[in-house]
Amino acid sequence: MSLSTVTPMVEAQHLSKQVISPEGDLLILNDVSLRIATGEAVAIVGASGSGKSTLLGLLAGLDVPTRGRVLLDGIDLTALDEDGRAGVRAGRVGFVFQSFQLLSSLTALENVMLPLVYAGVPRAQRMQMAQQALAQVGLADRASHRPTELSGGQQQRVAIARALINRPAIVLADEPTGALDSRTGEEILALFKSLQREGHTIILITHDPAVAQHADRSYQIHDGRLLMATPS
């Protein structure tokens, strides 16, 4: 079967995003199109203010474009209301952020369990799933530790375990190594690579071309335009 006939996991069709500012209308994204296949790792590289995080939000259905369409696993997110988009995300998307976003009062296990608490999963089941997710990222022996008792790299691993708890098809990572030293960052990128081998589709948002080299392809974004795609 030709790749052109396979439904992509993520597809953006002529996306534009415009917002109103005190200085007038601001065009954040300008006619952006891309296709990401199931199981592919793609990096989107750009400086602060280039539009890369806005693009990530649109691809995940956290926001809607001014023009264009986003299809996630064949589902048109732009045809859904906020609740509909949230329902699609809940079963398909996991998020990883630079700032970890862990609750300091909770243990690693409890932080990983949070999405399942909100989803109403019974306690025994969510504990088992959280323990499996921590084991997947090599932190089974840190389940009872709080974030302040963990290194930066360990905290990011907890955040990745939390993103994996619903077994998402897609993992979206916004500057996942930005708060880490280079050695720890390499370890986290190697973990993403192992997740890709397990079948996850990975989208990395970064300002660092070296991070992009860990992806199958990298897109450059500048002033809201997707300039090029290159093999890494």
C-alpha cells in the first residue's frame, strides 16, 4: 500500500491561527500543513515566539485554528466542540512538558495516577496501571518518593509515565529536555526512542537542533511558517 493512501496519525491542512492584540491582528501560524505517520517521531524546531507551541496546541485539539483543519487518527478535531476534542485526546494523547508539572505534595505514584483519578478509574486498578507506567520508565523503585526527592531527570520520567498512563497512541512533548543537563536530556530522548519502538507516535517541540536529530524528520518553523522538513 502506498504511504500516500495510509491515514496519517496526525494531519494539519492549511492551518492558520490569528489572534487579536492591542497592536491589531496577529498572525501566529500561516498556512501550515504536515502529515505524521503512525509510529513516526517528528521534531518541530523553532525559537521562542515562532509558533511551535501554538502548533502543538492545535495538533492536540487544545485550541482551534482560525482557518484549516486538524485530523487526529482520522478524526476531524476542528469539527468538534471542546468536550468532543477532550474526549478524543483522553484516549489518544499524552503530554510531556518542560516544567514537569508534578504536584509536590504527592508521591511519584500518586502523580502518575492523577489522570486516572479524573477519569474515575477504581483505585486498585489505577495503582496497578501507575506502577506499570513507572516501571516502563525505569522508576519502579521510586514510586513512594515525592518530586523534591527526585532528580530533574527522574521528575521528567515521572511526567512521561503520567503521559503514558492512558496508553496513548501519540505523545506530545513540549521542550522535554529544556530543564535538564545534556547527559540527562540524552537519557530522556533515548526513552522517547524506546517509546517509538513500542509503537507510539512522538512529536517533539524544541528550540534545539540537536534534540531534533533524535527524530525521523524535523520541521523548521519561523514566524508562523513551516519552512522545511528534513530527515534527521
